[in-house]
Amino acid sequence: MRPTRRLRCLGLILGIVCLGPGTATAGVYNPGESDEAATYPDFINGPPGKDFREVVMNLRIIPLKQPEADKPVRRRYVFMEEMISRAGPGGLKSPEDRLQASAVLIRRRKFDEAEQLLRPLALSPEGRDNIPIQSNFAACLHMKGDLANARDTLRAVLNDHWPEDWSTLSEPRQHYLERVGWNEHLYHNYRVCDRYYLKLLTLRFRERIKKQESKSPLQLPDAIFDDGKDPPMPVRFVGESGSYKAGTIAAAEKAKLPRDAPDALAIVQQLVVWMPDDLRLYWLLGDLYNAQGGKNGILSALQIFSELYTGLELSKDTAVSEETRSQLKERLKVLSAAKEVIDAEAAKDFNKKFDELDKRDGAALQVDWSTVAISFGVGFLLALFVVWQVREIQRRRARRASGGV
């Protein structure tokens, strides 16, 4: 295929993919992603096709070479990656094309290729105020392990080029963001979520310089939510007693969580979409579902912590700390006990409804024996009368036949 024709094909493919509703992944803004990057309120037991867990599972298989169960979303990313590779960095001229292609490469864990594609534009004068490009570049650096430059890149775009009010943007910048699927509502939400992403990068960089990094992927969550004081006091997901409790969180701790839109759960859901393999974020998501309370919140949290524990057992991870292992076991114990209560109440409710149905049907089937006895007696007398009449008729016919009166 000639280079010009190949580039036209790539542009057509990117354009077709971009026809879906524009959504984004933090630091990996991609105008071509649709439902695979969506967030839904329910982790499990949601409406058909609207479970957030399914979204996470779909995102996790995108970079795999040979998944046990392949999905259309992965096959689409593989195809797009191949077309991007054939075109080469020089084949992607517009910022929109580079944004789309960089997101594909990052999802496929081709971080070097993504950096080569983004760096010239991200460091150029015309690219410094390009919010999605800078955020993608920061995410790429983060995934490569360059926490310092990832933090500095994201901080610069948030502080210098991402004002709080959409209306303060120039018309050309608004039009560009609209072309990649943004609107005023998404602009606000992404800005909030990227600020928490920046906080996560800052905390992890501090761990690195203090040599507190762990080799285990399973660690206690990042303290991205706190009381905002100096020094900040991170939220503790405990009940009023000070220990972990199913379906609740102490009022003083709950006050540390953001409640405006997007709230804490929505923020962490978005972070998980951005980094679906990050187990620290997945743990934090479990704690937030439990703090949300209710049957679905408890069962969602139990699902997440069960998956984390199963993964820990299968991996035989010896680098995980004893504190992490202990807290994970505590959550499983508390939430499993709560599930037993939920199941017992469900069984009790079922039995109650069954008994009510049985009583109602039984009442409809109850027999009035006095009525039956009277009906039987009347029927019996009527039968005797009929028999007597039949015999009387037979006698009369017999007398006529013999010539009697």
C-alpha cells in the first residue's frame, strides 16, 4: 500500500472510531473510546451491560497478548495499533490524531512509542496549553516510571492552562475540546479527577524519595482524600468504634470525602478507568463502595476484596506487607459475615412471602364440610327419589302388559 493511501486509511479508521460518544481516561484522553471507558453507579447487579466491574475487566484485557476470553474492544485496539505502527509518527499530523493514537498505544502498554509520538507536540509552544495532550503525556511518563516528570507535567497544565471556569477559555480552545468530545460538564469533571491524579502522583513520588516504595502491586491505598488541614489527616475507612465495619463509615471520616459532583466514588471510578490494573486504586474503590452502604455497596466491596485476596493467593506474592495482608483479611472477614446476614434476611423474606402465599392459597382451598354434608344428603335423597320413580314406572308398565289396571 502506498504511504499516502495508508495514511488516508488510518485517518478513516480513526475517524470511524471517533464517531462513538467521546469519553476519556485520565491522562489518556481518547476521543474514540466509548462504553469501554464508561463509569456506572453499580459495580455488580446493575442493569444489563451497565456493571462497572465489566468495564474494568474489559479494560484489563486490552494489553494482553492472548487473553482467555477475548473481547471486541481488545481486537479493535490491536487493529488500531497495527495501523498506527504502519503509519509511523510522521503519518499523524493533527493533534486530534496524535491524541487518539497515543491513547491506543498507552492502553496497549506501548509506552515508548506513545512518548515518541507525544513528546514533540507536548514540548512545542503550540502544545503547552493543549490539556488532553499534556495529560496523555503525563500519564505516559507515569506508566514508564518517571513519576517526577509526570507530576511536573500534569501540575503545569492544571495550574497554568486549565482554569476552573470553562467560559474563560478562548473560543479556539473551546472548539478544539469540543472536537475531541468534551463539553463544559466533562471539562469540570476531568479537571477535578486530574487534580486527584496529580495528588496520587505526588504521594507516590514522595514514597519513592523516602524509599518507601513496595515491590508488591498490592499495597494499602493512596491517601488522596483527607481533611485538607496542615498536616492533612487522611480518611480512615472505619466505623464509629474505630474498626472496619460493613456498610458504614464514621461521620468524622465521611466528612473528609468530597461530596460535590463528582463525589469520592465517581472520582475513584474514573481513576480506575484510567489505571485499571492499579490494585491500590481498586482497594480504595472497595472501601468507598462499603462506605456507601446498603446491600449493593457491601456486596460490591466483598467482590473487590475477594478478587484482591484470590490474586494474592495465586501470585504467592511474598513482597506484600503484613499490615496489608492483615487489613485485607479483616475486610474479608467483616464483609463475609455481613453477606451471611444479608443472605439470611433474604431467605427469611422469601420464606415469609411463601408462607403468605401458602396461607392465601390454603384459604381458597378450605372445605366447608357442613355445606358438603347437606349437599351430599340432598343429593342422596334426590337419587332415591329418582330410583323410586324409575321403579314405579317399570311396575306400571308391567301391569299394563299383563292386562291389569
